[in-house]
Amino acid sequence: MYHRHDLRGVDIYFLMGTPVPMKVLSETPSGFALFVFNGSLINVENPLEILWPKFVNSTTADLNIWLVEFQKIENKSTAPGIDERVMKMIKKWYIGEALLVGKPEHKEAIEKELNISCRCDEAAMEVMWGVENLLHILVPNEETELREDRKLRSQGLHMFLQSLGYNIKKELVNGQIAEIACFIYHCIEINKEQLKCLRRIDYLEKEGIDTQGWHALRYATAVSIMCMDEPSSETCQVFSEELQKINGGKGKHTGLIKGNFKIICKRAIDVSQCKVEKLKELDALVKAAQERSGRAARGSG
């Protein structure tokens, strides 16, 4: 793992030993900001699924995007396009990578003037939303507030909420909802990594148990019944269909490091409990946002 050293250098960002520098040009209320960005997040099969959690708070954003330069434009309302100073800024920092932009007209102007390849697709717009969401953290010199009617909405965050069963309009998703959703997202990702570790044991599969679709806690509990001799009757009832095969594997498998396994099992329980609690919080926040919207609609009518 390499780290960022000098933003003026070419060793801008390295992830897992692979250089993935990319630039982002974002139009702000009073100018243009140029960032260096972790391009590995956008050059994947489904970038919308992983981009939004990186821009919910400054902790994750600081690991993936950094301000290079900010150009303030006086009387921006009379000169809304990309002027010569912005073009010079882009050219100064350009080292051959793609440039993400937020408007088709910016893409056209930069490609024509500087012959620099630009991206202005849905993934680029997700990054633009992220910059807007944390604008005054990422661009400390930007003093002007964003107008509410021009704020972008996160498509990836909306898709994630829908996957959890929430049918909420994009414009109702506030910062609190985004924070809790991000916490739940990370619980799910941690669960996936825990499950990968547990599957290396391979005891359940050797007994012909189909574990597809299982989460880490279910897998760890099944292994506990088979190898640890510490199940309760209530736990056994969860595996009504698989219990015979689980019991059939008792005594067959050796070499399980109980201390390490117990740690993984406890972490799986903790993550599962955290996810349940955060889902309750999210449910309350979504309902409150929808109720406020309903009252506002009735009041305006």
C-alpha cells in the first residue's frame, strides 16, 4: 500500500500497489475546484454501488479525493463557462489521466481546447454529488452556499436504500439518513469479509450443506454446533433443515483453532446486532422524512 506524498508530484495515489490517478473538475458556486481522485472506484463493473459511501463523511472522503487547486471566478453569473484560467489550471496538473466533469458542455470545451479525454457519465455525476455533499470540507476556500435547487442527488445511495426495502424519493434523503445508510453498508461489507474467512474452514460444505446465501452469523453458528459443542436448543431450531447434516459432522473435523474462531464468531454477532439497531434508526428517519414531506404537501395544497 502506497500513500499520497506531494500533490504536485506524480505519485498522487496508489491503491493496493496499482497506480490509479484520476482528476475531477467540479464547478462550485464561486469557481472551479480540481481534485485528484482514486480512479479504482470508478473503473469497476458497478461503480454506483461503491462510490456513494466514500462521500458521506470526511473520514472516507479524505482517503479517496484531495483538492489540488481552486480557482475563484469573480462575477461567475456573467461567465458561467470554463475560462482561460481554469483551462490553464487543468493543463498544469494534467499527467495523462482521464478527467471527470459534471457537465457535457465542460467535456466538449476541454476536449476541444486541451485534447484531454473527459468523462461525464452517471458515475462521474455520482462523484460530483459527493463533492457537493462535502463541498466546504473538500474546498475550504469556497464560502458561497449551494442553492438547494441545484444540489445533485446520489443515485447509488438511493439504489442502496431501495435494496433495503425503502421506497423514498431522492430529494427526501438527508444527511442523517445517508450517515445511517453508510453505517449499514459497512456492516454488510464487514459481514461479507467475515464470511470469506469462515468459508476457509470448509467443514459445512464437506458435509454437503448448501450455504449459498448465508450470512456470517448463520455460518459461524452452524460451525459452532458442529465443532464447539456449545449450542442451545433455540440455536438448533434455526437449522431445522440442515441440523441432521450438521450433527453428522460432529467429531469428524479437527484442527479448528477455537480461540480465533470464537473471536470471529463474536465479531459476527456484534456486527449483526449493530446492523439491526441501525436499521431501526434508519426506519425511523425515513418515516419522519416522509411524514414531513406529506405535511408540507398538504400545507401547500
